[in-house]
Amino acid sequence: MYKYVIFGPQGSGKGTQSELLCKNYGFVHISLGDIFRWHMANHTKLAARITRIMNQGLLVPDEIVEEVVHDRLEEHDWNYGFVVDGFPRTRPQAEFLFENWNLDAVIYLDVPDQVVEERVMLRAATASGGQTFTKRLDDTPEILRVRLQEYHEKTKPLIELYQEKGMLRRVDATKSVEVVYQDILNQLQLAKPKPIA
């Protein structure tokens, strides 16, 4: 059984690489964003709590995020392992994860800010039918730069923690999807999966 965390900035390909790993090795993809979106779509009590917090301009506290992840992992539907995407985002969240589950490795998809900007702007233009930007506020270069700065400030202590534990696997995510995926397999020392009969 394998237990991994995959993280990187917006546009680094976390979702794509998580899905490839899960599809080919039978792991379960646990995306914090997907879980929160499900709660919002289904108007759960948790969604109401989160909305109230965010409407006050506050970040969702670690305790709530940890509770959501704990409940999801306790479902034990991951016979071969899991890939967590979008969590942890703070050092306390990472320490919570280490206390409760024996992780095997953390995959860091390393992409320079300039490449992130190019990818996100391209994605925004494609999504809006060739127009420069979508109407989403966070798709403007100025907002994206602020978000990237916040991202780096938050992830620096995380990277240090993962390095201390000898778990960090840094992958150059500027390359093609196929090359990045192969690099991840090499770093995790995963053999190529046998074709399903």
C-alpha cells in the first residue's frame, strides 16, 4: 500500500499527474478541492460553516480542513494506496497528516512562476473562447502573482519539513505530461504497471 502527497503551484499539473497515478496503479485520488466542492454543491452543514468563515474574509481553519481529510481517509476505500492533492497547505496540517498516516513520499511539482503565469493565462484564454481572460478575478496576472507569493510563503515551511523527513521528491514539471509522469515513477521507484487482462 502506497501513500503519497502531490503538491505544486496552480497550473503545475497536480490533478493530471494524480489521475495518471491512480488510474495506472489503482490508487485513490483524494482532492481537497473536490471534497469542498461536493459539500458546496450539496449544501451540507460543513458547506454552511465554510461559507460563513470565507464571507468574513478568513481562511478555513486547520481544524476544519483536518477533520474533512480525516473523515475521508477513514473511509478506507484505498486498497492499494492513495494520492492526496491540495492538502496539506500549512505545516500544522502536514504534522497532523504525519501523526495519523505513514506517508511514503511527497511529490513536489516544481514550476517557475513565469511558467505558471503562462499556463494559467493560456488556460483562461482557451476557456473563454480565445478572449484574453475569463471573468474570474483570479485569472488576471496581478491577482495570480499575489496568490503565488502567498503560496511560496506557505509552502516554504512545508518543503523544509518534508526535506527534514527525507520524503521530498522534487520533479521538474515544466516538461511534457508524459516526461513528468515518468520522472515521478522513477523517483517513487514504481515499476510500470502490468496491463489489466
